[in-house]
Amino acid sequence: MTTMSADYTMSGGGYPVGIEIDGPQPQNRLSVLLRFLYVIPHALVLAILAYAIGVTTFIAWLIIVVTGKCPAGLAKFHAGYLRWSTRMGGYMFLLTDKYPAFSMDADNAYPIRVSIQDQLENRNRLTVLLRLIMVIPHVIALSVVGIVAEVLLFVAWLVALFTGSVPEGIHTFLAGFMRWYNRVGAYAILLTDEYPPFSMS
């Protein structure tokens, strides 16, 4: 099995949120055809959780700005949401044909894996205070890259519908977009204070 790894949690440096995505594998064409229907149950649950994440991110923001610490319970909830939403997003983006679990727990057997280094103490209160402003450059860049990703996703869907597989180059691009998007997401929901790179690798 070919593995395209984006694990930034190795000792010696790197980004504290790592996303590993296995390489392209054969996919069931019926599953590809109905993919957007299959993700509806996950999308509904995650949409509800997203409201909770908005509230808990604001609570975490207040606590960190005042104390410089992030409560472990909030960090765990945010990490779980990121894991689940990443697996669902990868499934929707045709990066895997394996249906994701309804779970916030880590799943090392799933083809899309998220690893997160806890950052509970000694938080940077200034960057937390200005977090919404600091993510704006990434939001602008991802909006542009996201247009390309949507076009390529449609192409991937058509190709996989007839051949049962996603072209490797498109898979690589979509996986890179997801890595970048999810690092920014982790930064936005205060899982880390390290500014994410403008990178798809």
C-alpha cells in the first residue's frame, strides 16, 4: 500500500497537527455514485457539533486569553471533532472508499488519520486574542485553492465512476488541500498556537 504521509508530530520539530492519508485505492463505483448521499448522516451530526464547537471555542478563547491555559476537556472535544470531520471530509473527497465511523476517537486503522500534540499550558495569549484576524490570509488562499479542488473533485468523481479509482495526481492534490485546510481549522479552534504553513504537503 502506498502511503502519502503528512505526519508533523515527529520529534525534532514540525507542525503539531499531523494528517496521514493513504494513497489511492480501488473504489466501489456504486459508492462513488452515491457518495454525497452516504455522507448526509455524518454531515447532519457534524453540523450540530459545529455549533457546539463555536461555543466551546469562544469559551476556550476567553480562558486562554485570561489564564494562558486551555482546559483539557475543551481541547479533547476539539481534537475529537477535528478527527471526525477530517475522516468525513476525506471520504467525501474520494480519498478513501472506507465508510468513516461515527466517532471522535482516534482510529489508526482508518486510511485518514489525525495526530495532535496537546498544547494546554503556556499558550500565546496575544495570538489567541487575534486568532480570527490571523487566519484571514489562509482563508483567502484556501478559497482560491478550494475552487480548483472542487473542479478536480468533480473530475475525480467522473473518472472513479467509470474506472473505480481516482487518478493519483488528483488524489495527491485533494489530499494536500485537506491537509492545509485542516491545519488551519486546528489553528482556528485553538488546538495549537503555531501558525500553519501555506503548504499542501
